[in-house]
Amino acid sequence: MTLETVKDILDWTQTLHQRLSEAYDEAAAEIGDERASMLLKYVAEHERVLSEAIKHFEKDSNVHLMDTWFQEYVNKMPFVKNFQALSQFNNTSPAAIIDATIDTHQSLIDMYSELAGIAKTSRLKELFEEMQFLENSELKRMVSSMQRMYDL
């Protein structure tokens, strides 16, 4: 997928969360460790919620803002070019699942931070900062819950 506009970036992020949700669900069904399976199911649901939140965020945003071009920058970002859906969790420890989830979300947070830093308008900067805040807040909430589950 080529990312050319703000809408494309949000669509890509929404799809990423949806694919992660599906990958976590598949892994939960296949993994032999009950605790890891519970953790994967929790993360899958969390990713579904994030996917829906981004879908609603995009729907509620200004149409002209969504049409702003960012092609030159976004398609050169290593995270976008090199992302592979997390789908191989067989025989993976709960700690490794937590680490992989944190890494993926941190990459999104960094992407939105960079986009906010190069935004040409205050409205566009605000949009990327809101997306960064959403990803960061949800990551903190998810990690806290995952750690509690892991400690059980």
C-alpha cells in the first residue's frame, strides 16, 4: 500500500491494528501455553478496539485535512517499509509477546511524533499529536493490564 495522504496513513494504521488483532487471535488458538493464550486474546481485543477508534477518528476528522499529502516522507519511513505482521507466536513466552507489542506500538508513536514535527499547519500537527496521544495512552493501558495478567 502506498501512503500518500493523511487518510492513507490513518487507513494503514487502522488496517495494521486489525491485522495484528487477527494475528494475535490465530496465535492464541495455536499456542500451547494457557497464560500466553489469555494474553494474546487480550491483546487481540485491544487491537480491535484501537482499529475501531481510528476508524471513528478518521470519520470525524475534516475531509480537507484527510486529503493532505505526505507521500515523500511516509513511504521512506523504515517502519512502514519493513513492517511484517506479528503472526508467529508459537512457543513464545508471555514476556516476548509483551515486548513485541510494545515495539510495534512504540514505532507507531514515533511515526506520529515525526509526522507532527514536519506538519505544515497547526491543524495537521494537532491531528498527528492526537494520534500519538491515542497510541501512547492505549499502549500504557495495555502494558499495565498485560503485566498484571502476566503476574497472575
